[in-house]
Amino acid sequence: MIRIFLDNPEKLSDWYKEKLTEHIMARPITATGGTKEVQAFEKRLEGLTEEEIGDILALTPKKLEEKYDWIQEYIRLCEFCSHYSDFRRESVKKKKLRERREEYLQKHWGKYLEEHVKKCGEEETVRSWKKTDEVRRWAEELLQQLNEAARQKFDYSLLDETGIRGELVRKMNIPVCPYCNKQYIQAFSVGENIRYLGDLDHVKPKSIYQLFSISLWNLVPSCKACNQLFKRVHTAPILDPYTQGFDEDCILRINYRDILEMAGEKEPEADEIRWEIQPGAEEEKRKLLQNSLDLFHLNESYRCNGREISRVLKKRRKLESAGYRKSVGQLEGMETDFFLEYGVSLEPRRFQEELLSKAIYDVVEHN
Ligand SMILES: [Zn+2]
């Protein structure tokens, strides 16, 4: 997985807000007659100003949480629901379950949870899984109702209704899938329309984080395989490519069996090609790295790239040989051009433009 960069984020978000704000303002909120929490949320949405809509479209969750209490409460509820299954699974065969449950509640503590848990009795709630599961069911039900209200304003279908989806992907200018780094996903014009080869993926699933279903930070152009085959069933959190890639924390390693493989004269064995999480990676990132590797089957899929890896190793041997350097050096003005040699520039900032760029970088620099 690679980190992605937008060319000019401010310009993009100004354009995006201009295209959508008016449409969102015009969408009415129909009251559902739900609980007082739901009614208050609906009222909030109904009274959204142009500036607030623009913020929801363009600000990151962290900034939104700082600026709006009600969004902070919404995010806490989303996270409580979103991480519960993993928390429950990880707790199997663990000790001190009462403390674990209490810790989980505290971690996601917010206005919604507080009111409900206080009614049930805090001590009672963490005493057994049965009780904590009940809180989860209540939270999911509440979130579903809040999301039904949010959908009336912020819905993914708006990108089609306004006809800006293709233009958005083109303006994002991320030509290669950030998850696998193996497929082109470029946008191009066909007559009046803009088509693109991939999908627009949600970092946070829109089924849970409906309020952010069209927020810029949440939309990642990706290939269809990564989005539709692998990501469809995901629950575990993975890296957010807008803030983190594998970087130097996860590296493609080749375990050579002999010198011929190292020299690029023989393909490495498929099983000897693997992504390795580095010992220096921070604890929190390690988990995200592992989840990302597992979700997109990156270890399995890169085993198929033995031939490309072998070619890169052969080129590297040629580049490093004294004779080659000497003959190139004799040609005036000729410097080593990595793009010509390896087909990629070996610049991390350009990984998003070049197929297999992170893998080739690692083979050249770290193997
Ligand atoms: Zn992909």
C-alpha cells in the first residue's frame, strides 16, 4: 500500500464544495419521529449552513471533532459500533474480561453512550457479555436512525446526480491503485463523459459513517479488484492512504537461495518473496499494516511478480558494474536515469503514478 498525495488539495476542495453545497442545502430533512437524540440530530442537519456543509465535505474528522461537538459525538458512536466485533473477537481466551469491557466503553465514551449506560447501570453493563452486547445492539439501532437522517443530506448517489464523479476522479489524479500498486485506474474522456478504470472506495464504510459518505478524505480511487473483491468483506481497520503508506515500515524482501537469483539470472521462488513489517514500526501501525497485507492478499499476489523482480535485479547488477558506469560516463551529459533503467523513478512521492513502484524501490534499495 502506498501513501497518496493530491496535486492541489485546496483547489480541489474549493471546486468540490462549489459543486455540491447548493444541492445539499436544497435537500430537505423529513422528520422520522424518532427518539429525542434522533430529533436533535435531524434538527442539526436541517439547520446546516453553507460553511458547515463545506466543512463536512472537506475537513478531516480530527478537525471536525475539534470544531463541532455534535460531530464528535457522532464519530464516537460510529467507532463504538465499528470496532465492537473486532474487540469481541480479540477478547476470546483473554483474562480480566470485566476490565476489558470497561476499557472499551471508556475508550468510546460520549454523550450517547453515557446516557444509555447510566440508565442501565455502569456496573451492570460491564458484568457480562450479554449486557455489553445489549448496549451494542442499542448503539447500532441509534446509529442506523442517525444515518437515515444523514443520508437525506449526504449520500453517495449525489456524485452521480450532480454528474461530478468522473471529474472528481480525474481531478484527484491518482493513476495507480494505492492499495495494490498493480493496476491503472486513470480517468479519461469518452465523448462527453468521463470514465475511469477503477472505483471510488470509502476509507470508512459508508454503511457506518454515512455522514462522511461524500467527504473528500473518505474517498480513495482504487482498482476494482481491491475495492470489490477484497474490501467488500472488511471490518478490520487498515491504513488510510491519505496519511500513511507502507513507507519504510513494510518492505518487500527476497530471500535468495543462491547467487544467481541475487544477480537476476534466475527467478526467486514464489514463497521467498514477501512483505515484511519492520521491527521499528510503531505498535499501532503494525496492526494496520498486517490488516492491510491480509485484506488485499498482498503477500499472495506479489508472489506472482518473480519475473519482474528478477529483471530489476539484473538491471541493478548492470548499473552497479564498473564497466557499465565507465561506458555511460564517457557519453557526455549522460547520467543514470532510474526511470529509463527500472521503468520507475524510485521516488516515494511518485509511487501513486507508477506500477509496482514500491516493490521495485524495495528490491533496488533494500535487497
Ligand atoms: Zn488495487
